[in-house]
Amino acid sequence: MTRPPTAAQRHVIEAADPVTGRLKGTEAQLAALVKRGLAFRHPRPPRDHFLTPAGHRLRETPGAPDDAGAPEPSAPAASGVFAARIGGEEGPEAGPARLREVRGAWQGLLELRRMTRQDGDTDLPCAWERTHLVQAAALALEAAGHRPAGAEGGGYRVRPTPQPEAVAVHEPDPGALRACAASLEKAGWQAGEHTEPRTGARYVLASPRRA
């Protein structure tokens, strides 16, 4: 474990774009974050700096030590930062303001895909999505217009699974469940329907495609 970031470096990390991880700071601050493995410099102009998955984890765990092996937090980031609706939680009501936030977050994620691939392709999920599976899948669903479940009632619910790089999407309506699978596939995920052995309920198992 290396020394934790300085207060100035921590401020740069916390001020990063919540979706793309784009950083702003002095050259010395950015270079120090790159050296720690918390940021990288994109090889193409304008050669901006972005958080690595380790940098994102540090940003979302206030006061945490600089440890690239820290576990991914199970809850969305602190208030004031956009978080996709995973279903079943209290959240913002659907409306014009929320739609603008979701649309902006999705466009930011597509830009992150473009900036972090040599070929600039936006069809495949990026490293951030692979380290934030539940939030990434939920953002893809919400951006596609699917309704997240409220505290009670229908709608999608995205949940982690024991399988590596896989999430489960639950939706009581069979047609809506199939539509969720189609939207995830369009967003660059592999998705297939399965049946819960104990309850017989159908669900979608989804994982980000690599090629």
C-alpha cells in the first residue's frame, strides 16, 4: 500500500466527472495520480486525464486509503453525484429533469468508451462498467427508457450475482423482461433469460461483452 493522496490530490479525485472520470488539475497533480495508478492520460488529443477503476473506487469511498484492491462499494456514491436507479430504492421521480440527467450520464459513458479504446468504438463496455456492473447495467436500462422498480410494485431490479462480471435483472412482467434483455444487448452486454430453480421466476443474466 502506498501513501494516501495529499489533500490537493484528493480534491482533484473528488472533483472528477462522476461518469467519465475526466480530471482537472495541475500537471504535477495529474502526473502524481498517474504514478499512483489512480489516473491515466489518454493517448489521443486533447490527451485528457481520467480516473482508473482504482481511482473511481477511491473517489466513491470517502476517507478510504489509497488501495487499488479495495472492494467495490455496494451502494451508490454519496449524494450530489448521479446514480442510476437499480430498482427497489427511494429515488428521483421520473420527469424532464431526471430524463436530462440520465441522458447526460449515458452520453458521458459513451464518451468514456470512445476515449478509452484505441479504435474509438462505443459499442463495447469499458473498464469502468466492468468494475461497476450493477450501476452500469442500470444506467443502460434507465437510458433505454425502462422503469425501475419502486419500493413496491413492478419495474426492473438489477442485482449482483456470485458469477464474475454478471448481474441479474428481475422484472415481473415477461414482456418487459425480454425488452430489458434486448436493451442490454443493444448497449453492448450479453443477456439471456434463466429460471430461478426454487421459485420458477424468470430473470436475465447479463455481462458486458468483450468482443
